[in-house]
Amino acid sequence: MVQHTHPIQVADYSERRSLRHKMEDKVPKPLLKAYHNHIRPHLPEASFITFHYLYFLSTCLIASLIFWGSSTPFRSVSYLDSLFLVVSAMTEAGMLYDAACNARASD
């Protein structure tokens, strides 16, 4: 049996400052005041579903911009088409699913 000669160290988080407290030192006070008074009341509470929606929206917007900007020749694909394609790919839904369902129903 192996015995440890050093004690196990337990992390002490009592002195760790939160991200909010760290940012208050770096962000100007008027900007923080404007955020807390005008922006924060309109935002939803932070939860899993809020971050899930934020992830899907931001990923779709960034990917659609990349897809639209990298089309050859430049701008040969409209932004609306690239947004539709990216959102369909991200949600695994789209017109192909509807076409397959309609084909099965007509058989």
C-alpha cells in the first residue's frame, strides 16, 4: 500500500473575486451605470437555455457571414440564401426533410 507523504491541498475559493468585481476595476463607472440601469433590466436571467439560444444565434450568424463571404465568384450567393443554408444545417432541418415527407406521403 502506498502512503502519501504530503497532505492533500484543498483549493481555497473564499478569496477569489467574481468576474463582476474584476471588471468593475477596468470598466468606466458611467458605462457600468448605463449597463445596469438601461441594458440589464431587458436581458433574461442567465440559464442553460439562454446560453443555448445565444450559441445557436451567434454560430448561425458567424457561419453565414463566412459562407456568404467565401462564395466564388464573390457574392454569387445572396446573404439570405447563406443564412437559410446555415440555419438549416445547424438545426438539421430544411426543405429536404419536407420534400422527403411529401414524397413518402404521395407513395
